[in-house]
Amino acid sequence: MNKMESTGKVKTAASHLSPLFAGATAGLSVDVTLYPLDTLKTRLQSQQGFYKAGGFSGVYRGLLTVATSSMPTTALFFMSYEATKSVFQPMVLPHYAPLVHMLAASIGETLACLIRVPTEIAKQRKQTYTGTEKRSSIRILLHAFKTEGLRKGVYRGFLSTVVRDLPFSFIELPLWELLKTSIRDRNDGNISSFQSAMCGSLAGGLAAAATTPLDLAKTRIMLAEDYACTRKLRIKPVLSDIYGQAGVRGLFAGAAPRTTAFMLGGFVFFGVYEHSKGIFDRYFDR
């Protein structure tokens, strides 16, 4: 094998490993940094009410579960996202790029939900648990599996999570890419990780605010303890019930901490992602 072939293989491997590494680093960074806001948002959306679900106490409860799963989840998402982009983007005209970003995001989100949903089940039940008995994430998921099965227990709310996350990604990712393109066009094709972070913050905040009702429905479905009694829970009837009880304001319960978290999270997430990806690419391009 000659030197050119060897270099080409290294670069090909690096092109797949780069988003894997950067996504894992970014996911861990944002989840550890902003976990308390997510806890408060979940408790605001809980049917028990904010204070009965735990109030301001134990805001880091369930952090270990999220921290250990955020790396593979975001790594899988970005590897799928970047791979899909690299396949389809050369085939389309520039003004169709947002459609490619939407397709890439939908594939990435669906695959990531295979890890994200069980994690969310364990995390949210920990966040709203007020008993004295210790409940580990594994124990929560095993209990869900034994009593309700894989689909109805461990993967409860999978469809609602995908339905929630796809619209979010349809807004966030194309908007992030569009803002980055706008900056590159005005900066000789260059963009810094800080500028990418600012783009991510704006895109994340707008997407989070717009999809709050879907996130609320997903939270209510996941927090329901007994599937046998709540098997008719679906996004539309859950939202209709909330609207009937609290109106439009009820549909956007937790919108402020969710939007704040995603603006801060978008800044950290996309900033760390671009910075980590740049470091990885420079290392393998030497």
C-alpha cells in the first residue's frame, strides 16, 4: 500500500470518527453543565405539581444516568447526521441544502432515541421521585421491563419522543447551518467555534420554544407509572386535556426554563462540538 492510499484511508476514517468524538464531548459537556435546569423543567411539567415532584431539592438527581448515556447518544446522532450529509449534499443544489439537513437530522434523531428514551424514562422518574428508598436507574428500568415489558415500559414514549425531537431538529439543525453559512459568506468562508456557538444558541432557543407542547406531552406520558391504566395516553389527547385544564399557558408549562436551557445548551453544545471537531481534524490532517 503506497503512502497516498494510506493517507486517504486515515482521512476517511477520521471523517467518520471526528463527529463521533466531537458529538460525545459536546453531549457530555452540555448535559453536565445544564442538568439542574432540565430537572426544574421536568418538575414544572409534572402532573404532581412542582413542589410535590421535588421543588428545588436534589436538582442533580439522575445526573449519572444522563452523563453516561449522553456521550453515545450524541456521538451516534452526529455520526449519522454528518454521514447522511456527506452522501446527499453533493447530489443537490445549494438552495436544497436545508432539505438534506432535515433528512440527516431525522435519521440521526431516530437512531439516537434508541439510547435516549430508556435514559429519559430513568432520569425523569428519578427527578420526580420523593420517596426515601434508593432507586438506581438500572432498578427503575428493570422494574419497568418486568411490569410493563420492553415497548410499553423501557421504551414508553418512544414515538412521542421521536415526534417531539424531529420537529425540534427540523428547526434547529437547518437554522444552525443557515446561520453558519451566512457568517461564512461574510467572513471569507471562515467561522470560529464561538460564532458557531452563537448560531447554535439562537437556533436552539427558537426550536425549544416552538416545541414546548410536544415536550410537555412526552414528559406526562413518560411519568405515568402504570401503563395498564394509561395505555390510551397519546400526544393529542394529553395536550387536549392540558389545554382544557389550563389553556394555552398550560401547553407552554416549563417553556421559560426549557428555552433558557436550550439557548445556553446550544451555545455550549455547538461551541464544544465545533472546537472538538477542529482539534480532531487537525490532529489527523497533520
